[in-house]
Amino acid sequence: MTEQSMELEGNWSRLERLAEEAERTADGRLREIDRIAEKNHWKVIRAFQKHRVSDYHFAGSTGYGYNDRGREVLDLVYADIFGAEAALVRPHFVSGTHTIGVALFGLLRPGDELLYITGSPYDTLHKVIGKPGDGTGSLQDWGIGYNEVALQEDGSLDWEEIGQAIRPSTKVIGIQRSRGYSWRSSFTVAEIGEMVRRVKELKPDALVFVDNCYGEFTELLEPTQVGVDLIAGSLIKNPGGGLAATGGYIAGTEAAVTAASYRLTAPGIGGEVGAMLDTLRSMYQGLFLAPHLVGQAVKGSIFAAALFERLGFETQPRWDAPRTDLIQAIRFGSADHLIAFVQGIQQAAAVDAHVTPEPWDMPGYEHPVIMAAGTFIQGGSLELSADAPIREPYIAYMQGGLTYSHVKFGVLTALERLLNNELIVIKPNIT
């Protein structure tokens, strides 16, 4: 064994000892996540049983997709799981951004206003909102107004400003559950329920929409169970369970889901058509597995936070904080550290581990972005992945992991890369 290989082996052994310490520290939280996953899994199974899911529901449809019973029952199962009146689950949604766009265009009309009360939404939604007369068919191009209220310095909502921002034309109140590319806490379902209560006091006829991406099955309740009118999410994130190859879902009140369905297809057609081809089995089976796999990913995020905090890094959320989404943010302070971490996550993948990601100008983003995505489903962020805009203060956003052991391996590999590039030093007293 060469001197260099002995040194690398020594680094890995030290990291494994650190990992064991981090797991002992976070043991109670890790067991708590197992209990949440178990209860959510039972909830999904009971919904399958209630709607008598059978193998014939997995058969695909073609053409118009009339009378596709598998599609119809899948909608019912989703609605039941999310405590909603109705749901729309389709492979025809190409991304989370598309799904959110369909939901918003379904609810809003020219002259209405969309007001986001949780600050600026995720970067890819900026183009959907657009600018007046931009010619892209954005919300504002269609004469739909937009406003947002920045969060306060501590990450809480500014209710004084929200009260002043709500106008007669305000039709939809937008809430982003997850932190996105922000150094803030994600909003728990209980916090979202309080937002709904206060918004309805200020404007009873306002509709509350929640971008639910990354949040499904992380808690025992979903936003539609605390008064939210409509939620949307992606099937290549949490609810697809790592098996759905594409798609998204919308759930909420019957009226809101119907309005969104007319935007997805056409007025008068809505959710009554849409060939599912050969997608149903993976959607059902992915949903069945989703609570357990989400639990694995959340445990991985807790482990990452505990380990990086031990090494002196700032994390958001901290390892012992409540969890309401998959995302673990880690502040690095320099572009070199950030890039090396993301490249280390890619290096730990089972797919495309030999590929080295580099920052690039990705469509829909305002800054160069680096993404680690060695996934079986392209862009599947329930799988272990990490991404970050290359901008100060250089924060990496890690999410996913179909197994806890893979997240653990990914975090240790990323740390090893930082060590090998001499970007961090592990003090002897830490191990």
C-alpha cells in the first residue's frame, strides 16, 4: 500500500469514527423519524385498501384514456392520503414547476393578483410569474398581478406587511413550504395551518396555495389537512417513491382541482381523459414505498447535520430541529468548498459516479448552478442529490437518499473529498 493510499484509508477511518459519534448524538431523532414513517406507511396502506386497489388498476391506457379505472382510483387514493376532496395525479406534468404553474393558472384570471407571503419563491417559478408584456405567456403577461412579502430577519412572516399587501384583487395567497435556495427554516404543517387561519381572517374569499415539494410524508399531516385549498408537488420527489419516472400531483378542494384540470387539458375535458400508458404500476408502487423512503432521506439529513455541526459548520436545520422537508442546507463560505462537497456527493452515486459536475447556466435559474444527480430517475430528488447556486454565502442544499446507508456514504465521501483537496482539517480532538 502506498503512503498516499494509507493516508486516504486513514481519512476514511477517521470519518467513520466521526459518523458513529454523530449517530449516537442523533439517535433519539433518528428513531422518531422511523415512527413517523411507520404511521405514514400505514396511512397509505389503508387508503389502498379503502379504494380496493387491484392489479388490474396497473394496466395502462392509450389514446384518449377514457374510463381508465387505474387513473381514477389513483386520484382517489391521493385525495384520501392528503385529506383532500380531490386530486389530479398524472405523468403529463413534466416537473414540479409545471405542476405549480398549472395550479396557479387554473386558479387565477386576468385582473387577479397572486401574493406570496413567504418571500420570493423558488428560482424556477420566477419565469412562470414573469413580467407584464414579456410575451412568454407568464402570469403577468396574462394580466395577473403579482406581489410578495419578504420574510423578517428571523425567517418569520411579516403579518403587518401582509395585511397591507392584501387587496381586493388578491385572489391567491402563495406559500412555499420548503426553504428553496434560502437560509431559513422550512414551514411546518402547523405553521401553515396558522397562516391559513390568519389569511382567511384578513380575506375570507382568498384561496391558499402551497408548493408542497420536498414536504410530503415528512410529518403526519399534509397542508390540505389544515385548511389549504390547493397543494402541488412532483412525483420524482417524495410521493413517487423513487419509482415514478415522471409526473406530478395536485390535491385540494373539488373546485380548485377541477379548475387546475381544465388548465392541464382543456375546459370541459379536465381530468376525464389522459392516457396513462405504462406508468400506473410505478406510480402506485412508488406511493406505497414513499413514506419509508422519505423517512430514510430525512434520517440522512439529520445525520449530515449532526456530522457537519461536529466539524464546526453551520447547518439549517440543525440536527435536533423539527423536520418538515428533505432538504439539508450547509453553509461553506467559499465556492471551492461548495463545489468540492457537491462533487463528492456525485462521486458517491451508484449511477454516473465517474462524472464530475461543474457549475453551469441552467435554464430557469438566475445564477450558475452545480448539481450532483447520480440518479436512476433523471432529476429524481428523492434520490441522493445536492445542488447549489454559485453565489454568496455559498450554501449547499442536499436532499434525498433512497436508503439511509447511501446518504451516510455520500456525506462521508463528500467530506473525504474536502479533506483530500485540503479544504478542511479535522482536528485530532474531534475524533
